[in-house]
Amino acid sequence: PHAELRDAQRTLLAGVVRRDGEWVLGMDGRIAGHSESAAQVLALIMQAGELHERKGTPVRLVYSDALRDAAQAEAKEKGQTFEEYKAELAAAMAAKKNS
């Protein structure tokens, strides 16, 4: 796996794998989505971790250098840092949720 989000009991909450040229995001034992965008899946699994933390569940997220590097390169191509990309995606998702 390229990323794993686990709780304090080491239960797997979410993960990212690379399959057939796409990044696949799994949550709660099911495929939650897939994308060619490393930045998108890394931002989404980070947001999932932040949600768990806000609800009082301590989590640990580990991710591969390959996923991190691909996400940073993708954001850089758009003229952003990865943190800027992540914030923009979160804002877009919040706006969509509230519409």
C-alpha cells in the first residue's frame, strides 16, 4: 500500500494502493474511489484522518515517498504547493456539500 490510515488499535481505516495506473482509495473495507491524481487521493485520505481526529479518534497516517512525490509534483504543475492544493480541494468539497 502507498498509504494507510490506522486508529490507536492499529485498525485499518483507509488506504491507498496503485492499480493499473490509477490511485485507489479504500475506506471501511470498500473502494471509495479511484483517480489518476496522486494529489487528490493523498488530500482525501488526509481529510479522512482529520475527520477522525475531530471526532476524538486518534489516528496515524503513513504514506509512501512515491505517493508524496507524485502529489507534490502534480500540485507544482498547477502552480501550487501540495498544502495549497489540499486546501483548495477541501474548500471545493465543503462548497459542494453546502449547495
